[in-house]
Amino acid sequence: MYDTLHGKRGNQGRFQKYPHIPEAAVARLSVYSRYLAQLASGGIHTVSSDEIARAVGVTAATVRKDLSFFGDFGTRGVGYRVAELHERLLEILGLTAPQPVVIVGAGKLGSALATYHGFPERGFPIKALFDVDSAKVGRRLGGIEVYHLSRLPEIASATGAVIGLICVPFDQAQEVANALVAAGVKGIINFSPRPVTAPPGVEVRQVDLSVNLDLLSFQLTRRRVGLAAAHSGFFSGQEEGAATGAAR
Amino acid sequence: MYDTLHGKRGNQGRFQKYPHIPEAAVARLSVYSRYLAQLASGGIHTVSSDEIARAVGVTAATVRKDLSFFGDFGTRGVGYRVAELHERLLEILGLTAPQPVVIVGAGKLGSALATYHGFPERGFPIKALFDVDSAKVGRRLGGIEVYHLSRLPEIASATGAVIGLICVPFDQAQEVANALVAAGVKGIINFSPRPVTAPPGVEVRQVDLSVNLDLLSFQLTRRRVGLAAAHSGFFSGQEEGAATGAAR
DNA sequence: GAGTGTGAAAATATTCACAGCA
DNA sequence: TGCTGTGAATATTTTCACACTC
């Protein structure tokens, strides 16, 4: 159910002899953990893979397989202890200690992310914003100060920032990525539509909000095409025959 | 390279006899299309699958295979005509006509997305914001008015909204989804961490920004564990032996 | 009886490698 | 010669189904 606007590649999975854990599985762990937090706050003590699966929209087998990559957390015939599993998942995800974040780009998206409470609540405190626009430098957004980009190394170091978010236009994305790497950041999330690369040792994830709209647009358009123009030849070959019946 | 925080399931892919196009392939089409736009604005007329591949971080075979799902767009020995391929991709993605969008939830994230220029520029004009907080109703954010949620059906209909973005806390996500469906929206992007369901005929995509931070956190933590605690037994069984060498 | 953990099977997606055309 | 289009091979991910335990 969770697809992810995959990041990475470039920082390969080369000599990773691990049983290799699918990234999608880790993404689901993140979702499970939040469902567990919710159960815990509701006073629920035990949960089955089937209940988790239903709540987050996957199959029970997927839940169990995902968990099995990391160990045996359940009790046969009973299920999982909510508090314990929750804690284990946070450990696995590395969420037991805060990971300071800096944001480069104090435009619309950067400002929005800076003031979004979801990140600090999850253990990712936003330490600073950076921009090159002198009209923005010196301002504060929701208690977070905007610094000139030239101060990135100094402030990243002082705040112990390990993660950087790139929220600049695409033609500046790569140079900002370079600056973040130089400043010692170990993980980057690039919100610009232009893929960036980083040397081994720095993880990059690409998050493109527009892709999701495009994907919806494709699906909506396709449904219409399937219904109205099944024989238009827009989709070539063997699809033709099936299109009519495939309106869902 | 692009992962997607998968939406759907629930609105199955059942009797879809199509050769079936991987969602990931469509997501990449979206990325290719933006690279092509960039090339076009730079006056470049021709491009090869290899150049596209390098620019967006995938393999040339992937580019060609993705395109081949939709037809033959290139010329052997030459490559693709930038303008033509770009236009075809926009057609495929359904981006030739605007798809009006409404946003429910005028909090931090909703406001941010409302004022984010990337969406309207891509053909997704934001028509209205909705909230139940009377302190927010009546305000304008970047030229977009905030209405009370009760006016959703009326305004969605008047603006021809086909896509709705859910930006409310997780415990209200499903009821907002229901309201959007009732208002006639055909596609939903849910930014709340709580998966929502919709009846067949309405596409739902789940976009969870925190998942990406969690994924980074996992990778960063794992690297540290791999280096420092390969023999701690944190990862069970067969991984042990390989862990030391897997520091990347 | 209920529900986990997991090999094996099935389904998907990616990459290879080469035939074919400009 | 150069680069596309694509069936076949490979790799990956999901699902099945059942042995095992509480």
C-alpha cells in the first residue's frame, strides 16, 4: 500500500550480503509504528498481524514477513504486545535518539516544513533554515531562524545536524546537496524535482510531491480513456480488448 | 530511483488484463517529463535514453522499457525528439487539461501546499481550502479562500474539483475522505499518516512525509550499527557474518 | 483454537542482450 | 555506426500455506 517515491540508488546496495530488507518493508514498519502508538494511547495491549494489516491496508502475511526480517516479536496464538513491539520498531528505525535536521530554502515549501510539527514530534527537530535571499535571512519562522547559506557549515556543526532537507528550485538542488555534504550531513531528502547525487556515505532520498499528482492524473485519465475510448488505439496492441472491461 | 509512498490497493488492480504498467514506471514518466521540459527550455532537440537515464538516475533499459509500454516514440540510431516526447508524456499523464484541486485542512501543511506554486504550474490549480476551525474560515492564503467544511459539496461542484488533498490530523482523515467522495472528487491524496479507504472509482494515494525521514533514520542507524555493533546480535541469524563488510 | 514464523511458490519489476532500423 | 524496442533472463517482492507454539 505504501509506495514511496524511492530515493537512493547511487548509494547502492552493493556488497550488502544481508538477507536484504526491502525498502518498502521498512517504510511499512514506519507506518506500523504509528498505528501501534495509536493503539498504545488507546490502552490496547495486544494486537494481531491481521489487525495491523487491516488498519494500514496490507495483508497479514506482509506484516509478519516484514517483522520477521528483524526478529521474533510475537507470541503464537496470541499476537504482539503493543508496547513492546512499538518500542522495538522505534529502535529498528533509529528513532530512540533525536536526529537534528536543517532545511535549505526558506520559500513556500521550506517554510511549511519548518513549521510542520510532525517532524519534531517524531524525533526530527528542525534546527535552522538557510537561504541566500537577504530579504529572508534573519527572519524567524515558527521559532526557527533563517540564516544565510554561507553559515551552513558552522551551524550544522553546532547543532549536530545529520539530516538536510533541500527545498530550493531544481537548478540549485545539486549545489545545495554538495553544500550539505560538505557541512557533514549524513542524509538528505531532496524535495526538488531534480535528482541529486551524493558521495557514498550520504543517503539521498528523492521526494517529489508532483509525482503523486501526476500518478493520480494518469489513473483518472486512464479510467476515462478506458471507458470512453477503449478502441482509440491510444494504448497499443493487446490492451484493446481488455480495456472495456477494465473500468473497475 | 523514485519510490513513491504507494497509494492504493483496496481499489485493486483486479481484472486489469492490461499488460499492466508498473506504477513505478508511471512515476518515472513524470520525472522524465520534467527533465524533457528542462531540455526543451534549454533549446535541446534530441536526447537518447542513456542521457535521460543518467539525468534522472535510472538505467537506459528502464527508460526504454517504461516508454515502450505506451508506444514507439524514438528513432533508432538517433534517439527521441525532445519536444515530441515531452508532449506525448504529458498526454499520457493526463496533464493536457487542468485538474482542479481542493485542500481539506488549513493547518500548517494544508496552508503550505495551498501556497506552493509547483502544483498549479503543473496543471493542478488549487481552488479552495476547507476547515472546521471558525478562526480560519474566511481567511485567504495566497489568494485561496478558506471555507467551512460544510460548503465542500457546493464548492467542489462549482469549481469542478476532481482531486482532493487531505491535510487533517489522522483521526479525522477517514471522515474527510468520505466527505470528498460525497463531493464527487475522483482522486485523493492523503497526507495524514492514517491510511484511508474510498469506494471503487476513487483513487487514493497515501503520502506520508514522515516515512521518508524514518527511512533515512533507519539507513543512518543501520550504517552505524553495521560499523560499530556488527556482532551485537541486533540483526539476527545469518546477517551477522556479513555485517562487518557491509559498511558501504 | 488462534495466530506467529517461514520456506516455497507466485507475481512483479528490472536488466540484459541483441535484432532491426535510420 | 548508433541507439531504439523488446523477448527472455534475472532479481526482487509479495503471497501462500502450513508447521509450530502458546
